Amino acid sequence: MNLNKLGWNQHFEEKFHEYKNKGYKVGRIIAEYKHLYNIVTEAGEITGEVTGKLRYMAEGPQDFPVVGDWVVISPLPGEDKAIIHYILSRKSKFSRKVAGNKTEEQVIAANIDTIFQVNALNSDFNPRRIERYLTLIWNSGADPVIILNKSDLIENLDEKLEAIQTISTAVPVHVISCFTGEGLDELSQYFKEGKTVALLGSSGVGKSTLINKITGENVQKTAEIREDDGRGRHTTTNKELIFLSEGMIIDTPGLREIQLWGCDDGIDTTFSEIKKLSKKCKFRDCQHDHEPGCAVKKAIESGELEQERLDNYHKMQREMKYLELKQSHSAGYAERIKWKELMGQK
């Protein structure tokens, strides 16, 4: 297997240099399970498991390999297995806060060039949810592309396209139908040798069907749309990197919770017009609520900006502040435990 076709480049070559001189090999994670990983190397596909040291040194889920990672390995002689020692520095990663109450980062996929944020145009269409996805994608380091699927199921396309345009004019938007084939040819421009595209979206938006259309094979299970609410059933259960004739694609399970993580820059990019308008406010610390001379509120009154968009902006800012507070509290608690253990040893 040619590593360049897998996305290997100068960035990873430089990071791997110190390990290469010690006799280690390198491979890319193409699938992950509970404790095992499928890895592709120059010699072919093998199964890998992390070392006890890596597991011990990991501070959280973010320190374990994910699909798309390049890992430093030691193949086991005579077996299609390897030990994973290190993860090479990621050039991009899509992360969110883990589901539930824990304050930890969950990396969904790594070393992605483009992220298809897939949405259904039928009853599940939600611009506010798209804003949350875009915020995470901008923060990932990958380029976002909005995919609007199931165009064959709606009649008010212009209305929904207008709603998308108010979210971001800087992001490419493609209207497609996996049923009729509309717009699918336009997606080929993103698949190039060594480039990785990831699909992200809620359950039932048609990601698995889109994967099958792109690959020309039934590589992913699909499910019919439910008649009661117009939503598809969630089918993908594991993240997987799939090779194409040109480039690669990563399918991911539908995300039921889109919780923010480290998204200050992502929020500013997603809501760039609010950031720009705020510079014209009379007060530097304007909260865009009832302050006099607020350029943001003036834009809402004139119809230039939607109130719902501002509300979502405020909501995500509050979430980030709360998350930062919880992280600070967790770090302080961990430090106290560490000192208690040290004092106990003495």
C-alpha cells in the first residue's frame, strides 16, 4: 500500500522521523472497536492494540487512537497483529464533549481534509443544529461542506436554501438526492488522492446511503424512513475509513448529542457577522441585549439578522463558559487528589 495514497505527507514524515530511526513502523487507523484497531500499513492490513504505557499515560478518551490517526507500531513477527506505541500529532480532529455529565473530550475522527455536514431536507431540517455542527467543524481544522439530502421529499427548497445562506455564505452547499441521483456528481471534486473526507450528521439523514452512492457498492447498511416522523433509522455503529479510487471517506455514527468542546474560535467563525457587527456597538462589552447603541440589535430590527441566530450564538457562548468552568473545577480536583497521594507516600 502506497502511504501517500493514505494521506501520508511531510507533516507526518517529520513527526515520525525520531521513531523511524528506532525501528518502528507506521500505519493509519481505518476502524476502531472497543480495544482493537484495524490498521493499514505499507505491508497490508493488520490488527493493533495499544501498549499498557499508552493506556496508563492517557488522560482521557482523546489520548487514544481514532479512525484517521497515524500511529507508531511494532508489528508482531509471523502475525497480522501489531502493538501501538504512539499517535502522531494530528493535523486536524473533529471533537465534541463526551455524551453525558463527564467533562472530557471525545475525538470522533482525525486528520480530515473536508467534512461533509449531512442534513435531511424533510421534516428533520434544523438550521440551529447546522450552526452547532459548523462551529465544531470550524474548530476541527478541516474544511466544512454542507450537504442537503433528500431533495426529492420536499417542495419548499428555496425557503430552506435561504435559511442556509443566513448561516454561512462562506461554506459550499450541495443539494442532493440519493434516491434520484441529483447533485451527486458535484461531490467528486472533494475526492483526491491522499485526501480524507468525513461524513457527519444526525441519525437518519442518509449518510450510509450517500456512502453507498459514492463508493458504488453496498458497503454500509441502510434503513427505510419512518413514516411517523419522516426520519431514517440510525444504521452505522462503528467509525470506518473507506478507500475510494481517489481519496478516502470516513463514515461516523449519527450524533445524538452535539456538545461543544474548545469552540471559541469556531463560534466566532460560524457567527462572523455578529462578531463584525459587535465592533460597531457603542460599548466594547455590549451583551447585545438592552444596551443603547447596540449594532447587533439594530441589525435585528432592520431584518439584517435573525433573532433566533443571535439567541443560538448566546446559547453556545454560555455553554462554552460553563464548560470552561467545569474543566477548571475538574483540573483543580485532580490536582488536589494528586497532592494527597504524594503526601500519603511521604
